[in-house]
Amino acid sequence: DAKTTQPPSMDCAEGRAANLPCNHSTISGNEYVYWYRQIHSQGPQYIIHGLKNNETNEMASLIITEDRKSSTLILPHATLRDTAVYYCIVRSHTGGFKTIFGAGTRLFVKA
Amino acid sequence: DTGVSQDPRHKITKRGQNVTFRCDPISEHNRLYWYRQTLGQGPEFLTYFQNEAQLEKSRLLSDRFSAERPKGSFSTLEIQRTEQGDSAMYLCASSLLSEPGEQYFGPGTRLTVT
């Protein structure tokens, strides 16, 4: 599975959009981009995933560049409860079964 | 269904003792995963089941670790002769066969070995 690079930490003001970047320049054609988050002392929570097209659900939007070498997770109106570590993961739906988590981005939402 | 559950939530044990953790996945999920997480790090994959078959084990899973999923429902993770380095959060996750990357995690079991 391809490796991802994320900034170690970011700040965001409450009510503003949080834009979390992820680089995955070695992504293969059959690999999906997944985002999870982990709030302190809880298990990771699945947020969203996509292959090529931009995706949106009730939690977030995922924007994938045309060359698929990077993506951005957007939380449109961040709240204090969105303070968490956000993990960007790239994996295929075939082959190995493990999902490799990196260190993620620690997002601080400030009042 | 209320999601993935794990028991116990916390376990303190003395070095050398055996411990067993339980995971109950979401009922319709065929796949079940175990991860370990230490402070400040992302979860590390340990092992994976598809129904009752254990299909992959990480090199992190030493001979002291064993996992089972009898009848393809709940799973147990046992650590024998615990060491202080085993202190970590042990996370269980489950997914549908068709969505292997969309994993739903339990709250974890925090193990402290004294």
C-alpha cells in the first residue's frame, strides 16, 4: 500500500472550515484514499473514502486531485468536538488485508 | 446494533501473567481485525480474520500472542507471559467483505503491565 504524508498538527477556529491535506504521490490506480479520525481515548472512526471523484457525506468532503497524488479532507464547520487526530490512508480492496496507519494530523479546533 | 464492543476496557496485570481480551464485532461483518496502539502512534495491524479463518498475522504478533474467532462471531486475543512492552491499547475493528477499508473500531482495551 502507498505511503502518505500529513502535517503533524493544524489549528482551526470553531465554525470555520478545516482543510486537512494529505500527500500520496506513489498511489496506484486501484488504491482508494480513506480518512479516519481518533478522538482522545476512543477507537478510530471511519470518515470517508474515495477513488477518483470527490466525495461528500454528512461528516466531511473529500477532494482528490486529478493526478490522485494528493487529497484534502474538509470539515465544513469545525466544532470543538472535531479536535482529534486525523489519519489519511491509502489502500486497495484486494491483496493484503492490513490497513497501515501513519502518525496522522492532530487538529486543534479553538473557540 | 450498537457497534463493535470490547471487554474489558482496562486491564492491569503483573508481568508474567496471561491476559485475554474479547471483541464482539458488528453482527453482519465478516471481517475482524486486531490492532495495537502505543502512546502518540497510529494503530498497528496485528491480525485479521475472515469469518473464522485467520488470514494474516503481523510480525508484531510474537509466539506469546494468539487470536481466535470461533464460529466467525466474537474474537479473543490472548497474551501469554506478559511483558512491560505489551502495555498498549488493543483495538478491534470489523468490516463488511465488500468494504475492507471501511472498518468500524471498538473503544479498545487498555493494558498496563506492571
